[in-house]
Amino acid sequence: MHAALRRKGPCVSRKRVERLMRSVGISGVLRRRRGRTTVRIPGVRTAPDLVERDFNPTASNEL
């Protein structure tokens, strides 16, 4: 909003634009940052599977 006003409108400060927008109840759009996925380091071993995960159990309540 402030950049558009600087290009086309009167000379106003960023803080004035923020204050006026807050008084009217509007806000700017915030860009979301994308989360970073796991980055594996070559040469580093993963933790051992101590419980021997079985994703196809034979019955309920079994490890």
C-alpha cells in the first residue's frame, strides 16, 4: 500500500499508512515462508531401529 501511494499519490510515511490502515481495520497480505524439509548430511548414520517397527501388525495393541 505504501509503495503504491509513493508512486501515485501524495508523500506519506510508512508509519502513517500503517496507522490509517489499522484504524480502518485492513491489513496487508503476509507471504508465507515454506518450511524446510529434512536435510541429510552425507556420512552421518541414522538412529538404529530399536523397536523393529512393523507397520503391518498381526493383531491390535501389538508393537
